Amino acid sequence: MLTYYSVAAREDFWTEHWGGHTVDELLAVARLSPLTTLITGALPASGVVLEAGCGLGQYVILLRERGWRAAGVDGSVAALAAGRRAAAVPLAASDLRALAVRTGAVAAYVSLGVVEHDPEGPDAILAEARRVLAPGGVLVISVPYLNGVRRLGAPWIRRRQAALARGGGAFYQYAFSRRELLAALRGHAFAPLAAHPYDPARVLRAAAGRLRGARRPAGPAVSPRPSGDRRRGGLRALARRALYSEPALRLLGHMLLVVARRA
């Protein structure tokens, strides 16, 4: 695993993090995201779906719109309050290591970018996920992915993160290899069914945004010709297919999503 630190990772970090977004904004992204297809394709048709670490609750809202009995829990009271203001959905504050949920009451447990933030590792949260899931229940979990680029840059990343820690940075998250995440799941009697790296364009999007800002002209923009639109559309489609190929996902995927079944 790679360990990351942040000077901003303090007690009110998640309140500030979610305060920078709106429910409508995140819900619009979720409705179009390839990640949503991966999640919904793994869920059972019936039973309660619990999202652990739901933040503003956009996925709880989306799943309920699509017919699932979804509920969410999170540690940020402010984020949950914003979610409740946006939609009348069941959201509750909870420690994910000690859920106020009956044993075996949940058909599916969804956790997106959550377990990596426990400095003691994912075991306590995974043990509680197993407890609340019914036998045969489905776990859908994602974590930051120790992809090919991060593996190549691991010595530099470790030096930089050690310097942050020495400078007073607090623990922020771990990044996991596929092997490490699957081993953690098997250690809690989950049987992995599928693994999907996703979001391969995050670094590229950030670099492109900086480049566009540097090159933006001072005068009014000129509308592109239709033929130029078609060419650019074709190039974007080709680039997307390339980015979402298996080699590119293993090299660049920012996150890793695993679907597993509770024994």
C-alpha cells in the first residue's frame, strides 16, 4: 500500500470537502458516470442496499429513483443534512466500524472511496460490512488504485509523503494494489467476483485544464466549424476507447472497484 498525508486532513476535513459540492451537481455526474453502470450491474434486484460513507447521498437518491431500497450512513453530519434538504431519503450519521444495523439485514453494501481513510487499515470496516450483510449478500467497494503509474512513481511518492508527515501532515488515505484489496476481502470471508479499475483520465483532465487556462485567448472565442466539431468528436471517442482499454485502466485507473459476495 502507499500511504498519503495531507496538511488539510483534520477533524472538519470532510465537512469542508462536501461543502464544496452540491447534491444536484454530484447527482448529475452520477447519472452519467460509467461507475454507476458498474455499481447497478452488481446489485441484487431486491433487499436493502446500504451505502456506507454516502457523503451527500447522491447515490442513495439515484438508486431509490431506480427502484432499489437504498439507505446511507456517513460520519459527516453536515453532509447528511445537505442530502436530506435535497431529497427525502433515509440518511443517518454512524461510525462505519459500529453500525446501528441488525446482523444480516442488508442485501448489498456499497462503499465508494471510504475504507482507505481509516489509518488502522480496512479491517474494522470490512468486518462490520460482513456482519450486516446477509449470507450471499453483495459487497461493492472502491479504493484508490496502486496503478502502473503509481507503482513506477512509488519511490518518489513515498519520499514526498514522508516529507509531508514530517512537516505536520496528518494521515489521509492508502492506495491499494489489486492483490492487496482482494487479500483484505478474502481475509473477511468475501469471495471476489470482479475487479474494475476506473477513472483513468483524472490526471489527464487536470493537466488539460491547466493547459487550457494557460492558452485561453483574451478576445472572444470563435465558434468552430461543424466539420471541426465532427473531427474533434471523433478524436474524443477514439481517446475514450483508448483510455478505457484494459491496459490503460491498469496503468492510469485512479480507483479500483471490486464486487464480492459474502460467504
